[in-house]
Amino acid sequence: MNAEETQQPSAYELIGGDARLRELVDRFYDLMDLEAEFAGIRAMHPTPLDGSRDKLYWFLSGWTGGPSMYIERFGHPRLRARHLPYAITSVERDQWLRCMALAMQDVGVEESLQHRLMQAFYQTADWMRNKAG
């Protein structure tokens, strides 16, 4: 058996690649823009959301094992540093996670992959908190 035969597919591949990842990111921002329960995190984003959509899409591409588009454009993500200007508490963390969970459900990400990604998203989102509450 060679390495190709034993290599597990990346989350990027399991999601369905480029077009499906873009669909997920677009659904995430559509929900954020439309649903009142996400008003807290929506207020942190500019209008229109085009730049935010692109940055999350580029970031998630590399983060899930696809092309490293974010790093090619901006270098290391430095997620926590880039988010320090925004007050992020457990409330904002939970809004972001709920919005992403709904987006994954809406675009039909396979359930076991949703679970795997939500665990990873939680770790990152929890690390992003920078204010008590």
C-alpha cells in the first residue's frame, strides 16, 4: 500500500471542494445578515459583506485542507490578533457557532463532518474570546 491509498480525504474534499465551500460561506453570511439572533456578530462586520465572505472562504479553504488562498494573500492568519479590535465574549462565540452550524445543515454537509468541524470551530471560536461574559 502506498501513501495515496492510506491518506484520508481532507475536510475540504469531504465538503465537496471549492464550489461547496463557497456555498457554505455564502449561506453563513446570508444567515448572519437575515436572522435577528445573529445581530451581535453581524454588527462587527462591514456592509456589504463581500470582503468578509471572501476572507472567510479563503481562510476556510486552507484550514480545511484545500488551497491556502488566505495565506497566499495575507500571510499567517493571526486570527486572535486580527479579531482583538472586536469585543468577543461567549455570546458572540456562540452566535458564530450557531450560525455556522445552521449553514452547514442548510447546505447539506454530511452529519459526521458537521460534528468534526463543529468541534474544531468551537476550539478556535473559544480561543478568540477576548472579553469576559
